Amino acid sequence: MQKLTAVLAIWGAIGPMIGIIVGHFLTRSWQQKQWMLDQRNEEWRELLTALSTSLRASLKIYPARALSPEEQREIVEAQAECFRVIRDRVFTAADVKALNLENRWSDAVRHHQETLDAPRLGKAYDGIRLEILGLATRID
């Protein structure tokens, strides 16, 4: 009986400490996972913003309209920024690579510049956007 009392006394002193340590590690693990999810979501948002900015800039190119030097610079800068964002992903890099995003968007923009086919560019953007939204809202 004395041994049981001693064990219970020791457990009464050590048990809460063990509970605190276990709770700390569980909370830390959850917070790290949440931080990673937040980073992924932010990268997806940045990518969507860059693509939509690139789309808007590209749509300034249409038949029978001369672009000012400022508009030309804006288009070049929007395209460059878009491709920088596509290439510099960290938390979504594997998904971006699997989507073949850089090549698909480059082909769509190039086709638009050559043919001025705005509906096709819009469809390419919509398709990419839907795929990104599917990945961004996926729960692993």
C-alpha cells in the first residue's frame, strides 16, 4: 500500500509536467502545420494576382491600336513579374511544376501576341485559374 501511495504521489508531481510537455509538442506541431498551410495559401494568392495582372496587361494589345511606350513597358513588366512569381514558389513549387504553368501561360501569352485572340487567352487563364483554385482549396 505504501508503494502505491508513493507511486501516486510521484505521478501527481510528474504527471502534470508530462502533460504540459506533450501538450506543448502537439500545439507546436499544429501551429507549424497551420503556418505551412497559410504560406501555401499566400503563394496561391500571389500567383493568381500575378496571372490576372498579366492577363489584364496582355488584353491591352488588340488590333488597330498602337501602344504607347508606357503601355508597352507596363505589359513587359507585368509579364516579367508573372513569370518571376511562377518560378519563385517554395511551398507550392511541386504543384506549379505539375501544372506546367510556366509553359502553358507562356504559350497562351505568345499566341495572343501573335494572333490577338483575346477569347483564347481568356480561356487559358480561366482554365489555369480553376486548376489553381482546386489545388488551393484541397484539404490533404
